[in-house]
Amino acid sequence: MTNMSKYIIQGGKPLKGTISVSGAKNMATKVMVACLLSDQVMTVKNVPEIEDINRLLEVLTDLGVKTSKLGNNTYQLDPKNFDPRNLNMELVSKFRASILLLGPLLAQYKEIKFPHPGGCTIGKRPIDMFIEGFKKMGVSVSMDEKYYTFRSQGLQGADIVFPQITVTGTETLLLAAVKAKGKTKLYNVAQEPEVIALAEYLNKQGAKIKGIGTSILEIDGVVSLTNGEVDVIPDRIEAGSFLALACASNSNLKITNCDPEHLRVPITLLEQMGVKMKVNSNSIEVLSAENIQASNLKTHEYPGFPTDIQAPFTVLLTQAHGQSLIHETIFEGRLFYTDFLNRMGANIIMCDPQRVLLTGPTKLKGKKLESPDLRAGIAMVIAGLIADGTTEIENIYQIERGYENLIDKLKAIGAQIIKRND
Ligand code: EPZ
């Protein structure tokens, strides 16, 4: 889905002040799907107003869920009239989190057709681990060129080992297991804060999940769940992106409404680079990023360095003294955007698709760019804000999928950025 709007940025303006973090996209989308496990009303607070949420609300509405906005990032979802037959295939194929629907759909209906879920183009993004997990739970899965067909006579508890850690895979099979018959054990699960928050919500509503926050989840299936009120946790990836912006532009910026506990590894890396910060319980203030030094960066599952802020930190490293090796270990196609940084004046050599060698510091110059995906898109915005001259970024739908109210937030700290509809 593209639109013709673009961002136009006049770079090099001093930034100062306070920038606030919204609710986490990658928790909000998941917990809102979980409303389908009960027939009661769910109230979700701190929901970011972003395109992925709009798409999910459309999917839920098509499925018969009554959705109402109560104002100020709060939504009420009433799944009483949920009908799995009204799944909108076109919309579902637009964003990755839609695959979480499979558990609740299979809990109510014996046969579900489902397209390959969409999301950012940052690698192949297969769903083999989901399919293997569902098979273990007694689901038969077949596939033609367009759709997967899932058939089940009722989900059965199972022992499922993930050969590799998968965030959405863990969450999808968790949603499937909470109402499955018997016990499910999930081994080698993701431990991202969003996964933990989802599991904690489910337990609050009557699920029986043990081992939350560890690598093994043990789930005793229950017959029914309630729905209730849930607060979406702060978006650690948005916070990390603003942190990279503050340091790359050497600005005195205070990032508020965030949870620094979720960013301990990136914060430590910044300290090693020579950034001076004040870290409080729910804010991080960058005091100075003068003369920062290069650093190697290797992405890792939580609590390691998040792949989702690898691109913003790479922009930051173009301003650091020395050589940095950036190693993207999670996705095989998440470094190609470095080509646009080189066009802006960076000095980056691709060693192989998952490793680049960057030598800094280099002054960046404004360019015409097109956002390939969400996080490379925000990296372009950061690069544009620190560059000399004008940067134009097209395909900004990709950025607005995940960053709430970005233009207003940036303008409030002194950035010169406008959105133009051509
Ligand atoms: C989630 O994607 C996030 N998306 C991503 O954020 C994030 O980058 C990623 O986790 C890693 O933290 C959502 O939560 C909606 P994975 P997910 O399954 O769950 C491979 C953003 O910018 N794999 O943990 O899709 C996969 O190819 C987005 O907000 C298989 O091989 O990621 C990857 O190499 C982008 N087979 C690795 O596992 C499978 O069946 C980890 O992916 C599933 C995954």
C-alpha cells in the first residue's frame, strides 16, 4: 500500500526539548487480537494511532467485532458477534501481526483459509515454525498458490520446540494454546517485553501460563477467558529511534513516557560510545553526544540489541569516530538501506548481506529517497534531520505504519519537516 505523500526535511536544525513515546505497536496489535478469545468487552489504553492499528481495526470490524474509540488512544472492542467466516484476506495479507488471528479463528471454526501474512520486506519471513506448531496441535495444513488451509477438530495441547526464536510465532501459538485441550509446552520462546505483556494480560483474564519471562512456557488450556482493561506498554523501538536521533544530532533531548529497563543494551552501547545521558525510571535525557566513538553492533533477540533499531543506530554511527562493524543476525535483508546512506555521503562497505563496515564520521547531504520499510524509513528521517540541505522521502506510508504523529512530535523539538501530498 503506497500513497503519494512525502516528507520534506530541511536538515541541520538544532533540536531541543522533550519528545514523548507512544504505546508499542508490537504489543497493541497482538493484545487487540486476543480480545477474540472471549465474548466480553476489552478496553485497550495507550494504543498508538498508526496505520497498522487502523488496518487491524478494519479486520476486526469485518470479523463482527464492534470497535469504538473512547478518545485519547483508548479503544473498546466488543467481540460478541465475532464470525470467523468474514476474514478479509486482502487486509490480512498487509501486516504480519494478522497471523495471530489463527489461534482464535481455529478455536471457533474447523476450517480457515489464510493468506501469507505481509509486513516489512526485510527478508523472506517464512511461517514454517507456525505451521509445524499448529500441526503438533492437531491441525492439518495444506497450501495452494494463494492460500493456506488450516483444518482442525479442536486444538490439542502439545510439546512444541521452536528451532529458532520467533516473536510472532511464540505469540501465535500462545494464543492458540490458552484454550486448547490439555497442556502445551513451548520451548525456546521469545522473551521480548511485548510477549511478556501479552502473556500477563491473558493470565489476568483466566489463562494458565507458567514461565512468563523465561525460555519455556507451560500452558494449561482453559475453557473460557474473560476480557478486561489493558494498558499498552511504551514502544521501546520508538524510544530507541528518538535516542538515536538525539545522539546523531548531538541534541539535548529528553525522551519521556518510555521504559529504559527495556533498552538496557542500547543504552550501555551509547555509554561506551561516549554519550552522556541521564536515565530515570521513565525517561532518558541525552545531555551530550560530543566526539562519540565508533562501536560494533550485533543484533540479537531480547534482551540483546533490537534489530528494529539497527538502522537508526547505523545512522548514528556515521557520526562516530572510527570503524564500526554492524552485524544483522535476525533478518537476511535488513541492511540494503545502507546504500541510501552512502548516497548521502556515508562510508559504508557491505561485507555480505548481513554485515557492513562503516567508517566515520562523515557529513551527510540531503537527497531524494524512498522508504523501503518502516525502520529503514525512520533511519532516513534521522539522516535527513542531521544532513546539510533538503531531503525528500517518498513512500512514507511505510513509516506511518509504526510511528504515531511523527511530524508533530519532531516539529515540537525544532525539526523542519513537512508532509506534502503531491
Ligand atoms: C517481530 O517480527 C516484529 N514484528 C518485528 O518488528 C521484529 O523485527 C521481529 O519480531 C524481531 O524482533 C511484529 O511483532 C509484528 P520473528 P516476527 O518471527 O515475529 C525467522 C517492526 O519493524 N522465522 O521473531 O515476524 C524469520 O525469518 C517489525 O516493527 C522463520 O524462519 O519476527 C527471522 O529470520 C519488523 N520461520 C527470525 O525467524 C518462521 O516460521 C525471527 O523472526 C518464523 C520466523
